[in-house]
Amino acid sequence: MYAIGIIGTKLVMFVLIPVLSFFLNKSDLGVYDLILVSITLLTPLITLQIADGVYRFLLEERSEGRRPSIITTASTFLLTGLFLLSVLGYYLFPKAYNQLYWPFVFLQASFCFTNLLQQSLRGLQLNKEYAVFGVTNALTIVIATMFVIFSGMSSLYNFILALSLAQFAALIFGVLYSGIFRYFSLRSTSIQLTTSMLKYSWPLLPNSVSWWLIDLGNRFLILYFLSEEWNGIYAVAARYAGIVALFNSIFILSWQDHTIGEDPNQINVNHNFFNRYMIFELTLVVLITSSASFLIEFTAASEFEESKNYLPLLLLSSGFSAFCAFLGAYYLKAKNTKEVFTTTLAGGVLNFIISVGLIQTLGLYAVALGSVAGFACTFVLRKKRFSLQINYLELCTLLAIFLVTTLVQFSQSHELKASVLILMTGYFIYKNKDLLLKIKEKFLLP
């Protein structure tokens, strides 16, 4: 059910940037992506991750009578945070983009409430409703975006407004369809409960904010040292790298549920499972890398074709990000959020040093390299903490194949690239045949 719920919206958000590349210029597309990344960063800052507290408290709360208090209290806290944002943001929002302010606020509110609804549905274990909401959200975004395009009103302002209105429409449907409105009662709002949930959730804030702050920081570095146009090119490459993140998000939510649900007094890292996950993750990175040239050439506007040069490194970065998240679940189980932050911070500092130090020489390659190095650094630190036993022969082999596949993407020979794509498709199937057979048996066979 998680897969259906997550794939819907995330797949649409993944497709959105390449589609809009045909209707927005590099500068506007760069601003659009900058707004989306900024909203993703602001969401945990505004909410103090209280949606994660809702999920954990609902999961552990067996009394039906106390659940309305959890959801209503979080909703009230969220409304307060959004009100403060709308007041303070009016004075802090860049004057050059003043006309985008209210669409930005509405979009921010839609992201915050979408996150709260999703975590509430997870906590109540309403997996079917979670999936239906995800699909509905995706469909409304598609319909709203297509309306803007086919009505001839394509502009940065209208695309942002359409996205926010679409998400609010989906939210209204989700609240009514799931019946979660039954858990709202203003009389059950509790300051004491707010404090309890924040004690759990706010330590998660540094980890959530740090990587998004790094991601947003990368965008501003590009904006400062290069231009808005380069931000547009980076946005397209980063969005295609989101294919890996899409698969990761499905797995990580289920993995967190599984890990947190185990005996809280035992934290045993499953080394064999990680190595199987590593093989799947890196073969997926290699497979998408082998298709990078064709992927961008045929699905994005021609002026963004240069994005293909940076895609392989961003894909590898997504791979290491997944490994960090895998081990991060054990930190959450132990409620050791401090170490989650310190390991993330170390990777962030390395990313910043490489990006700033090399961006004027290497351009966007510096930002992509910094991202890979940052996630790799965080992973190494977390690996040491849990004494993770890695199959280094497999890891080195896969990284070598990735390097060769990346170099092939710079070839002028379409025949060579097509041959490597076919070869890597076969390699992906071979290395993951057991997993693919299980998926086939579960979803395709009666």
C-alpha cells in the first residue's frame, strides 16, 4: 500500500520538471525548482516535525478515545506555524518575486497539511486510504497542470498556483474519504500533548533540515556563482535522479515501520539484508545511468540536454543517500537523533567545502561531486557506528561498472550507448532475479 500511495505523487513530481521544461525557460524553471526545494526545507521548520510525532504517538496509542487529541493538537500547532510564516514571510520574501508570495504561502500550506494527513493515516494504519489519497493527489496535480498548459496560460505564477490548488483539492477529498475528520475536536487540543509530541519530534528536525538545507544551499551556490539558467539545468538532472529516490522512499517507510516495530531493546543490523539492498540500489543506479543520454534527449526540452552530463553523479548520490537512510532507521529506533544530526552535519560540511572550492573551476560538476562525497561521508560514519559488514568485492565491482557506464554516456556513438543500455538491463535483471520473481509472484500472479 505504501508503494501505491508514494509512487502516485512522487512520480508526478518527478515528471513535472521535465514536462515544464517545454513551457518554461531555464531561468523560470530554475526558480520553480528553487521554490519547491525551499518549501521542502520550510515544512519541517514550520511543523517542527510534529507530523512524525503524530505517526509515532498514533502507532503506540491503543486507546481510540485519545487519538482525536493527537490529531487535533498537531493540526492546531500546524495552523499556528503557518500563520506566523504568512506574517513574517511577507517581509522576508524576495521583493523581485513579490507576485509569487501568496501562491508560495498556499503551496507551503498544502505541503504541510499533506504531510500531516499522510503521517496520520500511517499512524492509524489506514493503508488503503493512504494509497487512495496518494493516487488522488497525483491525479489532481496532473489535471491542474494540464489545464494551465492547454488553456494557454503557461507561466511560473500559474504553475505554482495550480500545484497548490490541486493539493488542497486532494486534501479535502482525503479527509472526507478516510473519515479522519471524525478525529478533529477543538476541545481535545492539549498543550501538554503538544509538548510531549515535540519532545519526540523536534530532535528529528536537524536531520531533516540539514540535508534539505544542503540541497537548497547547492541551488543558491549555483545561483550565486553561476546563474538561474544553470539552476534550471541542475533542476532537470536532479529530478531524473529522483527516480532512485522514488524507489528509496517506498522501501524506507516500510523499513522504518519494521525496524521501529521490533524489540526496542535489541538493535541488530541485518548485514545480509543490507548487502542485498546495496546490490539492488547500485544496479538500479547503473541501469538508469546507462539510459541517461536517451532519457533526457527524448523527454526534456533540447535546451536542457546538458543535464545528462550531471545525472550519473546525482544518481550515485541518491544511492549513498539510501544507504544513510537504511542505517538511520536504527538511530530512530534507539531515539538517538543527536548522532543522526552529527553524522549528517559532517557530510554537509564536506559537501559545502567541495562545492564552494570547485564550483568556479568545475561548474555544476563541483555541486554533483560534493553531493556524492557528502552522502558517502555520512554513510561511512554511520557504518562505523553499527559495525556494518559490507561485501566490498561487490561494492567495488558495482562502482567500477558505474564508472565505465558513466564514461560511455559521453560517447558520440548512439550504437555504443544502446548496447550498454541493453547489457546493463540484463545485468540488473540477473543480479536481482530473486527479488524480481518475488515481485512478480506478489503483484502479477493470482
